Amino acid sequence: MPNKRSNADLLARSLAAVWHPCTQMKRHETLPLLPIARGSGVWLYDVEGKRYLDAVSSWWVNLFGHSNPRINAALVDQLGKLEHVMLAGFTHEPVVQLSERLAQLAPAGLGHCFYASDGASATEIALKMSAHYWRNNGQPQKTDFISLQNSYHGETLGALSVTDVALFKDAYGALIRHNATVPSPDWREAAPGESAAHVALRCIAQLEAHLQQHHQHLAAFIIEPLVQGAAGMAMYHPIYLSRARELCKHFNVHLIADEIAVGMGRTGTLFACEQANIAPDFLLLSKGITGGYLPLSVVLTQDHIYQAFYADEVARGFLHSHSYTGNPLACRAALATLDIFEADDVLQANRGRAAYFNRAATPLREHLKVKHFRNSGMIWAFEVESPHADFAQRCFSLALQHEILLRPMGNTVYFMPPYVISDAEIDLLLARTLSVIEQLI
């Protein structure tokens, strides 16, 4: 077992050589990095053997636990066959199988898959594909996009143009194209006596007004179905999605469903769009699609969009590529993930798991300093009334001392645990989270 000296050595080397994502590196002068040596199930273990319950699925990607034996076996098998081949002019069995299975599982009509490596890339692809579609169909003026207030769709420049996070806008505003936003149907904004459905319908009226005025220049409306992750797990009624689908069709504007975070069972159905019974023009998947193993994203789209690019002229083709597009290893991990969903009837099992979680969370939900406790499938969130301006950092550090990994957004604490979390682990997570909150109020 590595000793503390090797632990300190690893931390020093990481700080000297690794620029960590979305991080003010100076903070790590006082907030040490956590050196992880291995994972098993819902647990991560540092180099000294200390454990941490991964309540956020390592940025929302891990579905079936760390070091899952079935996904491991699929990758070992694939390693002996083919590690990678470019997808331009070539193909392979894992990418074909994955595309076929996703087309069968997704909402009707989404039968064409374009692959990339991460969620932001999927957003870039959908935006480009939408605008290029309108160009190929004789409407080159349709190049604008709209998104919800407080939306998050990635941090590359195109994705930032539809991401409504002030920190990013302030830092990179001069580099990005600015698009309009419409009010979020976040039910936390409900007036006294107003239901979640009423909030959704009120916001739909504002979306309709915007589409009515600007549809001639709008290519697409991009939305995170049911849950806006970076907005602090803002949840809303599915009637907003169903009405948005109708309005986009009426005004000839594409609907892009960004299910990068909420797809693959997170909201209780395999795809969040199912709860509104809609099929978008584009469906974006990433994060959990490989069970948290390898980078992969996919844009599923409709046949009429695919056909708009099918021509003799190269310029009418979709001009986008990644070196590792459709990587065989990542596709095998995704296929193994889909196998587990089917073999274990995961969605049904998750309904029972979520019901247990909600019962066990009663003391937390009823705490006087906890507000807006909410749940969608295997996502939970709430706000904490705390006097500490640096609540998120304090909560993160204190939670680690209690063997749990939390990553609050402002005063919003959320849980997105792996689907393999046991009842005993749920009890531990909730009890220790409550203890952490008691120390911060």
C-alpha cells in the first residue's frame, strides 16, 4: 500500500504538470487534490486506502459502478480484436451494432447516428447540422439558435453560444456568437399557488411569442429535457417539452434534445423525451452511454435531415470529423452498458431504488434549512440555507471527511449516484449528508 510520502509526491507532481478542468488552480494551495487509486461499485479509494462514496457518479457518467466486471470483460474482448480504425471510409461491427440498437431504443424516427467524443462536441455537431440542413434546403438565413435561461450545453465556442452561464459569458463573450434565451420552466420559480405545470405553460407562452417573431432566422431550439443540470438541477414539467415540440414543428424550427446528462435512464426512462412522448429532430447522448468508461457521444437524427445531405456535391455533405469518431472500444463499452440495462431490467429496478431513497430521505427533506427538495428518476437535489458564502467548497471538503463525494453548485446539493447503490449505501449517504449540513448551517 502506498504511504503518505508517495501520496504527497503524487499531489505535488499533479499540481506541477496537470492543468485541471474548470478549476482555479491556486485554490489547491489550501484544498488538496484527492489522489484516487482505484474504484469498486459506488466507492472510490485514494492511495492510502480511504474510501469515498461517489454520489455524483464522477461528473454524472458512471451508471453501473466503478470496475464493473461485465463492462471490463467486453473491453478486454474488444482489445484483442480492434482498438481503433478511422470511420471515414471504414466501418466496424461495434459501431454498426450500437447505431442499430440506439435507433431501436430511441424515440421514433431517430435512425441515423453521428459520433464524437464528448458532450460539447455533440452540441457542436447538432448546431452545425441544423444550420447546414437549412442551407441545403434553400433557407440559408436560418442560422440563429435559442436555448433556456440558465442552460448548459458545453464549453466549446459553439456550445457556449447556447450556454447561459454568466461566468463563461463574461470570460469568453468576445469570442462567441450570442443567441437569445427564453425563460426556464424551472418549478422553483412558481408563484404562490402555482403548480409546476402552470409554470411550464406560462413559459411556453413566452417561447411561442419568441418563435412567432423570429422563426424566419431560427435554425433550432436546444433544450435539456426535464432537468437543467448546471442550473442547479432545475426540474420542470414534461408538458413544456410536448408543447415545445408542437411549436417548433409549427414554426419550422428544429428541436434539439440535449440528453447528454439526463439520458440513459437518469430521469426514470431511458430517454427523458419519452416522458413527454415526443421525438426531437436531434437527440444528443454522452456521459453515461459508456457506463462512465470511455469518451463517446452521439447525435441521433431523423431521416429527412440525413437525406438533405445525401448528394453528389461534397459541399452538401456534413463537414465534421473527429479522429476517434466511433472508436470500437468506446462502442463496445456502450454495447455492454445497453446489455446491462436489458439483462438487469435496470429501469424497473431503479424505480424501486428511487422509492427507497425518497423514503429514507424524509429527515433530510423535512429539515428546516433544506428547501425545494426534488427528485426525477435517479437525480435528487435541494438548496441549503447557510450563512457561508463559500458553502459549496466547505460542503465538498467536509463531505470527504465523512467518506462521501458531493460537488454542490452554489447552495444546491445534489445526488446522482451509480445505479448499483445499495439500500445500506443510500442510508449511509443520506445520514452523512445530513450530518454535513448540520455543521454548515
